[in-house]
Amino acid sequence: MRVSRKIQIVESTKIDSTVDLNLMKPLLEKYKGKKGNLIPLLQGTQGLYGYVPKEAFVVISKETGAELSDMYGVATFYAQFRLNPVGKHIVKVCHGTACHVQNAPLITEALEEVLGIKDGETTEDKLFTLESVACLGCCSLAPVLMVGDNTYGKLDGKKSAKVIKEIRKSEKK
């Protein structure tokens, strides 16, 4: 099974006033005039906001002279870049061969049900983002999911739902 990357590029020209573009000033200054600065600028921007806001693309374009279409091409080519806000907890479900044959699709379905979202989406409360990934490198624990730096293995639908419920419970404390 091939894991597809879902990208939603918002076509609206509406500016999000919650994005403080002043946070980018030190980053822009650091890479000003440096050759090959686009990827570090995008990485730094994502580090600031958790994703690369469309307003940031405009600022980077003005500061570097890079074309918006070229920047979007780079940002959509590399899986590391996000164009939409993500939840506090990113839930990654492995769909590599070992996990797939151990019913990883059922894990994803169970998580979609407990979270009330589809793969690639973020919960309304911005607490969780669900992602299918190609491999987490924990084949002996298949099927596996990761939340942040924590790995959970030998899962089934109930166990994966319990992981989410426990995180929700700890967030309410």
C-alpha cells in the first residue's frame, strides 16, 4: 500500500491576522543574501509556527525574490513541510509492510472513529492530527503508532483508541 500525502492549499487570499510575521525577522536576517536559503527559511518558519503559513510565503518571496510558485513547489515536494496548522499531538500510524500485514488499516480506522477525523486531518480542538506514514522503523512491534516521541506497538483497534483516550485525559488535568 502506498501512503499518499494529502495536501490542502488554501486558495483564499484572506490574511490570517493571528500569524505574527514579526517572528520571522531574525530568521530572514540570518539567511539574507545566502545562496540556497529557501529550505532553511521554510524549515525555520515551520519551526516558528508549526507549519508554513501562506502569509509567510509572501514575506519570504518579498525578502528573497523567490517566486511563490517555486516556493510552493519545494514545500509540496518535501514531506517535512506542512501548509496547514497541526494539532498539539501528531498521531502517526505506520503503514509499512510489517504493520500493514498486521492490520494497520484497522488501527487507522479505529483512530479515525475515536478522534472523529479522517487521515490527514486535525481535530476541531487542535489537540490531534492523524497521519499515515510509510514506516516508523519498529517492525518487530507491528502494528505501531507514534504520538510525539512515544511509540506504541502490538496494537489493535481498542489499544490504539485507549492511547488517545489516555492522552485526552492527561490534557484535561
